[in-house]
Amino acid sequence: MKRHTSCVLPVSLSLAILSLPLAASPGEPTAEELLRRYDQVMSPKTFDALMTMTAHRQDGSERSYKFRALKSEDDKIRTWFFEPAAAKGQEMLRVGDNMWVYMPNLKRAMRLASRESFQGGDFNNGDVLRVNYVADYTAKRETAEDPKLWLLDLTAKSKEAAYDRIKLWLSKDKQQPAKAEYYAASGKLLRSAVFEDVKNFHGHERPSHITMRNELATKRWSEMTMLDMKLDIAIPAQRFVLDDLGR
Amino acid sequence: MLPSLVRIAVRNVTRNRRRSVITFSAIFLALGVMVGIRGFLNGMQATLRESIILGQTGALQIHRKGFMKAVTTSSLDLLVPTDEAFLQKIRGVPGIQAVTARIAFGGMVNANDTSAVAMLSAIDPKNEILVCPRRLDMISSGKTLAEGGSSAAILTPELADSLGVHVGKQATILTNDRDGVMNALDIDYVGVYGQPGLPMPDKKFGFVPLAFAQDLLRIPNMASEIAVRIERFDEAETFKPRLQAAVGPEYEVVTWHDVASFIDDAIAAQNATLNLIGAIFLFVALLGIANTMLMSVLERTREIGTMMSVGVRRRQILSLFLLEAGILGLLGGILGAAAGSAFVFYYGYKGIVLKFPGMLAPLHIYPTVTVGYILFVLGLAAGGAVLSALWPAVRASQMRPVEALAAV
């Protein structure tokens, strides 16, 4: 047994060393750098944002939601819903791996799972409340067909991540997210997203419009629009405590 | 002439009693087993059908057009109205005994800061048990929805255990309403559905009152399914066009054949097995007849020669042997079928109670058999007997009198 390991270890080590230079050519960003860049663009350290989400349904009708999202320095996110009337007063909170929704009619919060649909649309709860790809995924650089794009292959580190696997494209010029494909562990394509309309929000540039297509029910798709995003604001830690929901 | 031929045939059958009794017993056993098993299977198939129709589906169902083809049955896009005017249209069809509405939906059930994904079924507590009275058999302890109040819930033990709730405690259902907006309401866990380890379509499953679900899903006066009860389930197909005419083309009417097609499949598979077993039994018995008749022909060669020499026609010789076989087959068959029918009628009256381990309500099986089936198997036995005696009889009829008389 001992002889066995002593034999395998040098082989795997040398393989690892051999594969290292393939990860990035000199001067090009590494997979980790691009992933960090994605987080920095899409989910800056702290923010106070106003967004709308529109879900386009199978029957051709659509439902729109308006909500505020707040992120703390230690990666906690809280949202408040304003529209439609049926969702008014609902709040969500994520602390670490835990997610809750506060229901105003029950005056109580309940657990949510990150892979469940966000208000019945095609984004999931993790897409909105859990944007920390550096923490949730291991990234590998791949060659994109489009020479203007970087391609990352992301694999989830835990079951709590929003997806099992993501293919993420970033533009080479501004290093802004361009598109993404989201896969199940089985390799089945679940959703695909397009990031568009880069805007400057108080000095922070990011795509203001994301279209999320449902690849399982192809007549369904959802849009997320960033109306406003303020950065580097001081938010009391009290806002990210479960007991504060509904207050 | 024919009556005397029959008399001779009967006498010939009783000449070698031991051999006749053995042949007769084989036919008797074959027919007895065929009728007995058929009766038992009929009873079991009726019980299976009833347990599904009176326990889950109802005889017919009405959905919004396209519902049966939809990918998920928990879709809230295709709904039927449950207002009094619409239900009255259905009740107005002659022969409809009861009408009930249901909603199938999915949700998260939360308690003790844990949650579980569950399939839920919303039923009208009062009318559901008129359409599907066997539902009550599945409640292993606690109260029914009708006794439990407006936010009562009956949950499977798997679901309750995963949340750590006991009967009498509260939990919350969180789900998306028809528009996709989240909504949540508290439930009172009042009853236990089924028992752990029992086969169930969904392990995490629960029942709530219809009005509760209409509130939660924000679909007042709507449901995903309407089920009806009729007196005789085999008439379901004849109700289909009448119900369709009553509700209009925006809706689709299906029978239990459509929603529980596995019943028909299971019955067809059982019947095929029975037919095979019956065929084997009958074949062995008929081989016995062929053997008996062949022996008879060989033994009675000189007798045949004598008959022929006194002017009995070849056709009559043939008929005589066929008649002998027919009498054996028919007599054995009648008595066998009578014995089988006696078993069927006795247990059909008394009922057979089967209690499987882990099953809440024991199965009551009432065997029945139709006159048509009895006549069919009798015809099969008599016809088969005649057919299997054909070769020995032809042999006998084609003997040459001189040679037959000289045979040892």
C-alpha cells in the first residue's frame, strides 16, 4: 500500500506541474483573476441597488417585480420587494449558506433554497442573492470561439452554489461579462444568459440588463434590469440579521 | 338412430370405468381450476379497479383542454372553474352521483427552520369522500380534513419526519401563486397519510382543503381537476360524450382508463397469464382423452369389425367414438365448472380477506364469474375433447371389417 502511494504521488505531481503553464500565457489574465473580475463587476463589495425583474411566461404574459437589494461588507444580501402588490412587504436575506424569505402575512421568515426559482421567474434565488463566484466555483480557462471573448469553465464547490457548472464569457477589452450558460450536474443545459447594455452607475461600470433564457421550457425567459446601484455606502450590520426582517 | 348411438356411447364410456374416471378427473380439474382462477382474478381486478377509482382518480375527470398533454400536472396555467354554475352543469348530467374539485401543486413545507419540497393535493373535504370514499382508508391516524378545520393538513410520515413535526403541530406551506409571486400560509398537521415504507407515488406528499389552496395560490373558484362518480365504472366511456357536451369544448373529459391506464395493462397481463395456465391444463387433459380413445379403438378392434359386418356405417363408427369423447369432455367439464363456480359463488358471497404486511386496509376480494365464461370453457372442453378424439375415431372408421374381425 505504501509503495503504491509513493509511486503515484510523483506522477500526479509532475502532471500538475506540466499542466500549469497551459492555464495562462504570459500577459493574459488567469482564470482566478477573471472570476474575481466578474464578482467585482456584478457584485461589488457593498451596494444599494434598485432592480426590476420581468418574467415572461409560457402563455405570452409577463409579470414584473421591483425590488431593492443591499449587500454588506461581509457578503450578506438583503432584498425588499415593492411591486407587484402581492409581493409587497416580502423580504429576502442571505447569510452564508442560509437564505430566508419574510412573509408579511405570517410576520415570519422561512428558509429558501438557492436553486429555487426567484419569484417564479427564470433566475434562481442564488442568481440574485448569492453572487460570490470566487467562493462558490473553481474556474478553468478555455479557448473561446470568439477571439474577442475570454471563456471560463466554472465547477461548483458545493451543492449550495446556484448551479453545478457554468460556462462564462467575458469581453477581452473591458472584461465585462458577455454571456453565460448554466448546466446541471448531468451536463444538461438549464439556462443561458446574455449580459448587455453596460452603464456607469456612480462610477461603477456593469451590464445593466441581463436576459435569462429557460432552456428547459424554451418559451420562458426573464429579464433583470439594474435601475440604480450605489457603491461604498455604510450600512448598519443590523440590516443583515434575521430578526430585522419585516422591520 | 342417433339416440341409440348416444346410448351406446354412454355405455361404452362406463365400460372401462377406471380409465374413464382418470380422463374425466383431468377434465374436471382443468375446468375447475380455470373457472376458480378466473373468478378469483375477476374479484381481484374489480378490487384493484375500485381501489384506484374510489381511492384516487374517480371514474371520470374534467380538465382544461391541454391539461393531459402538459408537461407537469402541477401547472397552474390550465384551470377549471369550481363555481356553483359550472359544477351544476356537471351534476345535471343524468347518472352523475357526486362531483368534487382538486388542485395538484408543489411547494415547500417549512417547520422548525427546516424545509422540504412536497407535492400537495388540495381536495374538497366534503365532496371528495363522496367521489373517492377509499381515501379515508389511507389515513392511518389523526383526523380527516373535514374534521380538521380550514387549514388542516394530512401529511405522509416521511414529510412530517423530515420537518420534525408531530400531529397537532403547525407547519407552513411556501409556494408560488398563479402569477409566480411567493405566498405562504400556516397549516395544522391533523392526520397521517399512509405508513412509512408503503409504496406511494411521492414520498413527501400532503393533502390540504381546496379553499385553503385557492387562497394560497390566489386562484379563487378555480381548480386543476374535477372528478365525478358514477354507479358502474365500465360505463365511464358512455359518460364521456355526455359530460363533454355539458362542459363545452374548452375542457377535456377523460375516464379512469385514460388516467390510470396501468389498470387495464395489469388486467391484460393477468388475463394473458391465466389464459396460458388454462391452456396448459386443458391441453394435458385433452392429451388424456386422445390417449383414452386411442386405447379404446385398439382394444375394441374386433368389436368395430363386428359392428361393420352387421351393417353399421363408417360415419356412424366415427360419430360413436367422437360422441364418447364428447361425453367425457362435457361431463367432466360440467362437473369441473360446477365445482369451480361453487368455489367462486361461496367466496363471492363470503369474500376473501387478504391482509398484506404494512397495508392499512385489508383487501376484500369478491370472486365473480360470468355465465358467458363458463359456457366458453365448457365449449372449449367438449370441442377440444372431440377434436383430440378425431384421429383415433378416423382410424377406427377406416378399418377393414375382415382385418378388424381377425385382429387379436
